[in-house]
Amino acid sequence: MQVYRRISFTLATLLLSATSQAVQVEFRSDSDGAYTVQNSSTRNIDCIAPDICDVDTGRYRLIGFDDEHSVWVTVRSNGNVIYTYNSFLTFPHAGPAPVAPPVTQPVTPLVTPPSNAQFKIETEIVSNDCFISAPGRPEELTGTNGCAAMCPDGYSATGGNCRGFSDNIRSFNDSRTAAIFSDIRQPMIETPLPNGYQCNLDEDYQYSDTVFDYNNQDGTNISVTAICATIVIH
């Protein structure tokens, strides 16, 4: 009888694991903020809320939910989350992950040029200047840290260049006995785009100790130039 029970339990476990499937669920924060989502079968932490995670269907224990109290919920195959021990009511802090609408690209009709058509490449240079209030250190950046120059419609970028600089910066000499005012060229990361050129501050650049002191007071000017080209049919 014990052997039969063990075999039955093993078969039930295999059937349960075979029928479980992964589903994307958005676990939203509670009144206290974050909590962990523990799989009741594997005891693994499958998600740390708030986040969108791929989890198996089944029962979960929410640890640290609402002032460190635990809550038991069940994830269904459609991503809905219900209370396990509360009349199967909908759990308000989790549910199916939002689905982004498909992005449709406009279709440009193909124009067949005449057999005697002549082609010419036209080039245009586009420049843009930006000012970033942060000087370039990662801890100083508050969001946007770059500048882009975009080509006109119908043009593609064939190249470009970047320049980042800070004017009249106060730094120290090597002995730290006097201040020096000078312009500092900032390191940039250059990224070609299909229809433009992007310049970003190099956040991983290591400043010297003397230059590092200036950063709290001055921003960075970024100049970007995109070289754009298109084919003209005559």
C-alpha cells in the first residue's frame, strides 16, 4: 500500500508539472512597495514585484505583501490572478501583462524609373547643438544624456561626427595648490542611425582626480553633425 501511494504521488506530481505552463504576469506593488513571489511547488522566488515576470501557472505565496503579511494566490493560464483561499476572488495587485499594440510601418510604393533615367547622389549636412546640465558622470545624469542630428525625409545617414565640451571649467593642478580654468573636451559615444547620427556622453569614462572636482558646477555642450545622402532620378 505504501508503494502504491508513492507511485500515485509521483504520477500526480508528473501530471501537475506537465500541465503547468508559463504565462506573463504583471505583479504590481502593494501599499508597502516590493514583495517576493514564491512558487509553492518549487519554493523558488519567481518574481520580485513590482515587475512583469514569466511564471508557471499554479499557486504562489506573496512574501512581504502588505506590511510583511503573506498572501496565497493562484495564477491561471490566461494570466489572471485570484485569491487561493478567498472564494476565488480576483487579486487586485496582479494580472495579465499588458500587450503592446503592433507597430505598423507605412508602405512606400515602389516607383520604377524609366530605362533612360539618370541617377545622382545628393548630399546634405545637418547639425544640431544640445546642452546637458550634467557634466558627464553617471551619478550626475538625470535622464537624457545625448544629442542627435536627423536627416530630412528621404535621406539616409552616411556618416557624422560628435563633439562634447565644457567651457571655462575650474579644476586643480597636480599638487592641488591652485585652481586652473580651462575648456574640457568630453568623451563621447558615437552611434550611426539609419536616418541620423547620435552622440551620447561616455558615462563609463574615468576622470582624473583633478578634473573630477569641477563636475558639480558646469554642464556639457554637445555638437553633432550628420552627413545625409539620397539618390535623385533625372
